[in-house]
Amino acid sequence: MTTVQAEKGAALTPITRGPITRSQIARFAAATGDFNPIHTDEAFAQTIGFPSVIAHGPLTLAFLTQVLGENFGPEKVRGVTAQFRAPILPGDTLRVEGTVTEVAGGRAGCELRVVRGDDDVVATGTGTVEL
């Protein structure tokens, strides 16, 4: 775990996840009980316009939570939100990063993002941690 300076404007230490695998997506489907064919059936995903199966949104939410846990300690995470902007596909490598935006009342607020490649933001969010 890295301990980030909890001051406005401080950058979180980023984490990397991936490359995302079909096996990882299938295991997440089993863990959550979400067997929607968009996540498990390549042919189905292609018939509705995706190049492959796509990762579950909550898997992306887990990555946002993990960057907070890595920077502040998992026991300090109090809340996370996410907005999904693009599908995550098998083979994608993701960088999860954030910035402290507010410090008040013993808590810090952070803006978070998941980036594929150099600048393809696939998810954004916010997080709150206890200091």
C-alpha cells in the first residue's frame, strides 16, 4: 500500500490492471451470477455490435475501489461511484488513476478514472476515503 498525501491536488499512485482476459470476465460472471451473454458469448456480443465479449461494469468499479485501497488502505474506503464511458474488452490493459479533490471532516474526496492506452478514458468516478 502507498500512502498518498491527503491534500487537494495530490495525485494517487496509479495501478495497472490487465491485460483483461476472457477467463477473468467468465470468473467475474460466476462470482456475481451475471451470465448476460454480452459477457460470456462472443458470437452474441458480435451480433449486437461489439468486437468481443465485454467486461462487467462492476469489474471496472472494483478497479476504482482498488486504486483507493492501494493508496489509503482498503479499510479506509467509504464510497465509490462510476460512470462507464466505453466497453472494456479482452486484451485491454488499464491504468487506474486519481486525484484528491477535497479534504474536510476527516475524509478525502477523489476524482478517479480508468484509462486504456495513452488517453482513452473508459470510466470515470469519485471516491471517498476516511483519513
